[in-house]
Amino acid sequence: YLGPILVFIYGWPVISKFNAVVKTHRVGSLADFMSARYGRSHPLAVLTTIIALLGTIPYIALQLKAVGQTFNIMAGSPTGTDPTIFDTAFFAALFLTIFAILFGTRLPGQRRDSNRGMMIAIAFESVVKLVAFVLVGVFCTFELYDGFGNLFTLARQDPKVASVFSADFSQWGLATQLVLASLAIICLPRQFHVTFVESPDRERHRNNARWFFPLYLLGFIIFVVPIAAAGLLKFGGLAPPDAFVLLLPMAFDNEPLAALAFLGGLSAATGMILVSTLALAIMVSNELLLPLLFQSSSGDLKERQDLSWIMVMVRRLSIVGIMALAWLYYQSATSERSLASIGLVAFAAAAQFAPALLGGLYWRQGNRYGALVGMLMGLVSWLVMLVLPEVSDGPLQTLEPLLILAVDPLTNGVLVSLGLNLLTYIFVSLVTTPRLVDRIQAASFVDVMPPSSKSARYLKENLRIDDLTTLASRFIGNNRVQHIIETYSSEHQIQQLNEKDPAPADLVAAIESVLAQEIGYTSARLVTRSASREKRIHLGELVSLVDEASTLARQNQELLRKAIEHLSQGISVVDQNQRLVAWNKRYQELFNYPGELLTVGRPIADLFRYNAVKGVVGEFTNEEQIEQALQKRLDHLNKGTAYRRESVLSSGITLEIIGEPMPNGGYVTSYTDISPYKDAESALRESEQAIRVYTDNVPAMIAYIDRDYRIQFINKAFERTMRVWREQVIGRPNQEIFTKEEYEARLPYLERALEGRRQRFEVSIDRAGEHREFEALYVPDRIDSGDVQGIFILYQDVTDRNEAKRGLETANETLEARVDERTEELQAANEALEAENIRRAETQKALTEAMRATEEANLSKTRFLAAASHDLLQPLNAARLFTTSLAERAHNDEFRELTGHLEGALSSAENLISTLLEISKLDAGALRAEPQAFALTDLFGQLSQEFQVIAEQRDITFKAKPRDAVVHTDPKLLRRVLQNFLSNALRYTEPKGRVLFAIRTFGSDVRIEVWDNGIGMNPDDLPSIFDEFRRLSEGIQTEKKGLGLGLSISKRICDLLGLSLRVQSRPGIGSCFALTLPRSDMDPESLKKRRVQRGQALSQPLTNRTVLVIDNDKDILIGMQSLLSGWGAQVVTGMTLEDAKEAVKALSVIDVALIDYHLDDDALGIDIIAVLRALRGNIECALITADRSEEMKKQAKELGATVLHKPLKPAVLRSWITQKLRGKPLPPSA
């Protein structure tokens, strides 16, 4: 205890300087200090870590033994037994390992006080230890005996005790222990960590520790001898002295004091174990494991941006390894030596750091070679002189020639090992030449001054402010020096500095810091020394200054070259004379310059001429144009103004060229390839135009707003309803196109939608005296990260629906009022019972009529859907006929490509309308299932062949696993559902992905599954994927984006067919859609149909064939006329039944009749077919309609007419005509 007290009282300047160096250089461990001081020497850090491990592991093991011994004593178990595997020490080691991992490891980059929680716990444990020790000492001295005098008198009277206290202690032994204890407070890894690394930043706290720590140790000094004497008097030599503090209260039945002593001893042991383990773990992970990990790892680890968790895991593994080694040492060691003796050997190992530590702090010439060789000599000497005798349980005869003094082995071992270490350190440092980095680091450590030192106020009395500023101005300029002085004066509240006064150290440090950025740290120190009136720079120092400045300049130049070379942009630098001075490889690649053209000093005009002649930039026809353009650019460069422009090279690359003038003349120009951005911009414009075409034809109001509630898109329905134009509102806030009341009503829904929740509500809009009601749907637009970047808005007009609903509610209220009135009348007059019965009969009749009216309304709705299908698809049918006619008359590729795009756009519109109508029919119950028994293998094979081709085109592995099974359901509707699942699987699976189409049987059930390993979906979003217009993410492989209606239709079809639908999905893993349906025992019907070969169908000409076309749409008649005429047929058109009769009378032969189902004046095409059958029974008739009702199909079947659905594809029409006319003779030509 005496050594640490003397160090803290008289050696405080050394501790203060250690603290200043550690804080200045952000040292994290003892090994880090050694490495940083001696030129970042990694071998020295490794050696420091090894010595620390050798000296500390046995000490940690002994502390584990102390913990186990303490528990055994409290439990009444024997203390001298050999350790077992799962004894108390094992569980103590396990608990302390977990505690150290939880509270002793932190992410790199956090503040150094991030272990504050653990340090507070250690401080609390230290207080508990002191209180327990003092109370036990008071108990032994004043409770068991009558004070110090009585206790010491009895001790002298006892021969055994007297012999212990009267032992002859040599002066050399006391001096050795004093030196070891003094050095341990600095050199022990745990003491270095607590004293310096974890010390508080405030100087006031460290000054308090200077006096409180000696007082803390004094509490132990006072009672250590009385407790030892009392223990010897009580137990003699039968109990271990290390356990006297715990055994004495227990021997005298003082249980509370024994419990407190137990906590104190436990606190002492656990505190030392935790700090020692943490300090060693930092050194082992930073100096041993992490370097090995990075040297042996692949390039992927080195390129990772965030390595913090790897470092934390290595630190934690180090803690586990150190604790495991200590526990293994505890299990294998059999020595019964005391804690004090083992501690002295550990102190001797740590003392080997002292020459390098103290020399590195004060001796500038000490270098890495001296420190490394000195510590090796000390380590070998320590192993030979102190460790080997311990292992062999006695002094070795071969070591007698090495004993310097005739004293105890510890003293000789310390003198030999520490002496050889010190001498070797000094000698090797003097005879070796340090490197530049060694000199720089030596200066940065030796020249650091603690804040409490006298030199911290004024660096040198003969270094005046004017001398310092005059010399510093030569390097960094007078303006920067004056700015530093003004900042210093402001921070220290000094109005005016006297230039003749000595320079304060803070001002010198500030100027040195700025100088170090320009000329290096060591050079900056030499400059400030040269400013002294009594100091001159020696020749060697001057050489060092020039050497360091040159090295720094080369490093900066190399750093600049590497930075420019690794830029993705092309870079060129020209001087004030318009000559090339620097460039990077990317610049040469962009313009394809030959290597010999790019040289330093090359006029920039030569490069421009080269590009002009090669046609890389511009289109010039003669030299005069080139020279004019060159002169124009040179004139612009000579003006010295910044510029930015875009240029398209002959290779098609679009460059963004940015030129910035330099202060001393010349330009730095960057060339960025922005071709991908231009291509994306063009594609975005085309995509936007396509979206506008689709959305403008949708009757619902569609809009999109961003996170700032600014409108980014509206369709034509939105314009018509809101009486606005898109050019006026795009980019404007949402609230500007609504009234205040309308905006406030929508604002809560907008806020919730931006939080990621779909919103559905009803609102009303009043414009131009018209009141309309809408059902609004707000759908969040999520990006890949899950954040919401905007809202899709859909308004559907529900005015008519709501008016009908309100009328029904009014009728219900009136009916309830009448019922109440009649009830009161019944109660008042029983005589009106017969009349009331009559009225009830009338009411029942009215209800029956209402039910009939409801059924008629439902039938009317079905007819409306059929009419809507006809009216919506009629113009699209005509457009498709015109498009096909144009395509067949096209004579060049460009014209064919345009007609192809037009046909694709019409197909998209047809699909959209067909899908919307199909949903309406499903909701209205207008779609009826036609179940039949069939073998799943037929449908499975058709779908597999169809999607196998699509999968191969998209580079996706498609596997089909059929299974024989017969089911009873609608095969067409089932096919529609499975087609949608397979299309989605291919759409949302990346190239090289996999899609599985399989049939599985489970008893009486059959399950059809579609698996993919695509992008997947969040489980929270699965309930909403069957909503209309719901798309959780866009597809990857297809250019055609879905409407978000496919799954909605599939769900409705499954409900219609009574099928069980199950979905499971995980983001990044994939999805699975499964249908479950029962098996059928019925005989299956075949689904296979005879298919006409396309080549065969199209090869049959229609020359001299007569075709009758009846339709109430003139556009369709014109389209049919153009299409069929182009195929060589003679076409006769009409719009009514009378026109059909006239054609039959006028023509001798009619081969084919194409009749529309819905005609004007409620006429039906089925009636015309009946007339044609009556007049000419051999005419092949086709009924063309958008109506898909069962009644229509039944009528057509009875007349032997074929039903062709609108929109009619020309290829289907021609195939049908060719099939019907095949084998029939041609009529005689005119």
C-alpha cells in the first residue's frame, strides 16, 4: 500500500502527463500506448499483450479461487479440497464473463466514458470492501480485545505469533516490494486502464482522486496488522491468512459482520477480475485477433462498410477466452501460495513495461528497437528467475550464479529482469537509428504537457508573442495568425495581448495545431522552438524538418492522385496557359485518347482539334469551322468563369461538363456520363404518357399526391369533375383545389394514408351547382424500404347508390311509423281487428310486389351489364378491325411497328374494360358457373405447355408435377384462376428463379399449388392483396404492369366455385398460392378440342366468297368491309332485318353471315339468323356479341349459329370462316 500512496502524492506529475498523453492520442489500452509511442509498432503491441497475459492470467485464477473459498467458508464446506469442474469458482467465472460482456463491451466510435456503468459498479464494490474491512478491524481491535495496545501485547506474549512479527525483513526485500507496488499502479493492465483510459475528462475529478485514493489505502493500512494478529491468536496456523477477515466474525458468531465481510471479499475479487479481464480483452482483440482476422479473411470482409459488430463479437470472444484460461489455470494449479505472493510475481511481470513506458514519456531518443529488445530481455529473465522456481516448487541450483544479492529470490529476480530490461532499452535505443515516424511519435508524446504543469501557463519565458506570430506568418500567412490570436483573446476574455509578453501555452498549441496541418507535427514543434530567442534549430533537426515536409508533400500528392484516379467522372486540369497538367484514366476512356496524346504541357487546343477531326464532338465540315469553335472555347476559358453544359458524343454518350476556375488561373473540368439518366428520363416520359392514356379512359377520378400533399397526377375524369386543368394543378398543394371544408374533411385520411394505412371513406363534391357523392380510396405508395412516398387516390361516383339507399331508409322509417300507429289503434279499438287484418293482407301483397320489383331490378341490372359490355366494347371492336386492316395493308416495317403498338394499346384497353366488367358481373351474380367432371391432368397439361414457353423467355426454371385426379367444377373459371397465379409467379420472380406448378392429393381433397422464389410479400399485407387495384410491389420480369385486379377476380371466382384459397409468403423468400377442392367419383369429360393449324387456316383465300355483315354501328360495318375485302371476299353490309332480306333477294349465293346480337329499336340478331335460315338454310351464321348470358347462348345453339365474343380478334374470325368454308365449292364466277 505504501508504494501507490507515494506515487499519488509525490509522483502526481507523472500520472498527470500519462493522462494528458492518453487523452490527446485517444489511447485505448496499455498495448495501444506502446504501439502509438514507438512508431505504431505492431510487434511491440503483440509482445506487450503476451506479457500482460502471462502475468495476469494466474492472478485472475487466484481471484477465482478466492471467490470459491469465500463461498465454501460461508457454506461451512472444507476449504483445502482440490477444485472440481462444476464448483463455485466455475459459476463465478460464468457470471463474471456474462457481466463483462454486457457492461464491458461497446461499439467502436462511442465515447470513452461508455463503460461508466461498469466503473460505477467497481467504485461501489470498492466502498463496500473498505467498509467491511474497517468494521472487521474495529471488531477485532475493540470488541475482541481492549484496543491496539492490548492486542499487540498479547501477540508478543504468544511465541508463535511473536515469531511471525519478529521475522527479519531485509531492507532489499522491502525496497523491492516498494518499487514493485509503485510501478504496479502504472504498469498493471487493469491499473493502467482504470487510472488513465477510464479516467474522467475533468481535471478536478483527477485532482480529487490524488488525495482520496491514498486515504482509501490508509484505511486498509490501519487495520491489516490488527486483523492478522487477531487471526493468528485465534486460529494459530490452522486457517489460511487470506480468510481471517471472514473467519474471525464467524468464529465469534457475529453473523451480520460475517455477511458484510463476505460481501466485501466478494467485491474485492470480482472487481479485480472484471477490470483485469476487460483490459486484457481489449489488447487481445485489437492486437492479436482482429489483425489475424483481416489478414486471413477474404476481400468481402475488408470491403464491408460496417465492421462494428464484428469488432464487438471479437471483443466478447476474447473475454470468454481469457476467463476460460484463468479457470483452466485454477483447475490445474496445485500451489497453495497466498494472494500476496502470487500478486508480487504478477507485479514483477508488469514491471517489465516500466522502462518503455516511462522512457517513452520523457526520453525522446527511446525507439521501438530498444523497447522491443528490452522487454524481451525482461520477459526471459522474469520467466527464468521467478516463474521456473514456482513451477518446480523450489529454487533451482542452476540459477545460483545469477543471484546478485544474498537475499530472497523475488528481490534477485526483480533486480536482474528489470535491470537487464532498462540497460538493454537504453543501449539499443542509442545505437539504432529511429525512423521518421518514430521521431514524430516521440515528439508527440514527450512534448505533451499536462494542464496542471507550470509550463502549461507559459511555455517559455523567452518565447514572446511577437516572435511566435512573426515566424508562424511565414508558413500560414498573417491573416490566419491574426485570426488565431483573435479567437484566443475572445475565448479567454482578453481585450488586447501585449506582443512583448511571453506566449501562453494555449496560444502556442493553437498555432502549432494549424502549423501541423501544413508542415507536420514535428516540424511545427521545431518552428515554435526556433521562435525562442535562445534556441536555434540544429542541423539534424533541420534535416528532419525538410525530410518530414518532403514526405508530407509526397503523401499529399500521392493521395490527390489516387483520389482523382478513383473518381467515376473524367477529370482534366489545365493551367493559366491552357495547357494540360493533370487527368485521370476515365477522362482518357471517355474521349478515347491515344496514350501519346495525353502529356503534361499539351495545349488543350490540340485535344479539341483531335476530337473535332475524329467527329467525337460537333459536326464540322472544314478546318475554318474547327478553328472558329476552338477560339470561342478558348475565349471562354480565358474569362475565368465557371460553366456547366451537356454534350452528346458521336458514340451516343451524353456528358455533363462542369468547369471551375482555379485561384491561380486555369480550370478543373469534370466529365460525367449521364446517358443512363437521359435514357431513364425518356422512358419515364413514355411510361407517363401510356399511363395517361389508360387512366384518361377510366370513368373514375384518379390522382396522385406526394408526401407534401402536392398533386403530381390527375386524369380527365378528375379534371371534368373538379373543373380544373392538369397544367394548372400539377405541383400545387392539394388544399388549393378544394374548399377549406372539403380539405379539412380529407386531411385526417391523408395523414393516416401517409402512415401506411389504406383509407376508404365517402365524401361529397359541389361544383358548378351540381352535388355529387364519391367513395374515396387512399392507397399508400411504398418504396422498397417500406417508407410511404405518396398516395394513390381513386374517387368512384356513388351518388345514385346513396340516393337509393336514402330512399330505402326513408321508406323504412315511414313503415315503422305506420306500424306504430296501427299498433296504437289496435290497442285503442279492438273492434277494428277485421279491418286491420285486411290492411295486413294488403301490406303482404305490397311486400310481394316489392319482392317482384326487386327481382325485376336485379334482372334489369343484368341486362344493363350486358348492354354496357356491348356499348363499351363496340368502338374497341371497330378499332381492332381497322387496325388489322391497316396492318395487312402495311408495306414497310415502320408502318407495321406503329400498327403493332396501336393493337397493343387496344388490347390493354380491352383487358382493362373486360376485367372491370367481369368484376361487376361477379359482384352482381350475373356470372354462372358451369361445373363438370374432368381430369385435372388435361387442364394441367395445357397450362404447363403455355407457361413453360413464357418461363423460358424470361430465363426462369418452370417445373410441373401433375397428379391424376378427377374434380367437379367449372374448368374455364378454374383455368382463369390458375392462369392468374402462374402469371403473377413469373412476373414477380427474377431471372434464374424457380416456379413450381404442382398437384397434391390429401385423402378426398386435391390441392393445386403455385410456388415461386420471387420477391415475396409482407405477412401483414396478405389480407389486403385481394382488394381492387391492390399491388404490393411491381413485377420484375415483365414490361406489362398489372392493374391490381387479377387476385380480386380470382378471390371472387373461388367464392363462386366454393374453393378454398390459401396464401403464404415471406419477403425475399417467395410466395405460394394454393387451391383446395374435393375429388369427384364421376366419369370425366374431355377438355381437349381440335385445333386448326394456323398456317392451314390462313392459307385459305376468301376470293369469290360472299359475306353478309349486319351491325347497327357504321364504324364496325366500315371496318368489316375493309377487313373482309382485304381478304378477297365480296362484302354486303346492312343495319336492319329489312337490309338482310334485301341482300338475300339480291344475291344468289351468301356463304357467311356475320350478325350483331344487339341492334337498334330493341331488335335482336338472333331473329335475323332465324329469317336467314328460313330463306337460305345453307348459310354459315355467326352471332357477334359482348353479351355472355346463358339465354343468348341457348338461342344461338338452337339455330346452329356460332357465338363470337367482342372484341372480335380478326385472326379468330378468319380461322372460323376458313374452317366453315373448307370443302365447299366456289360459286361460278360472273
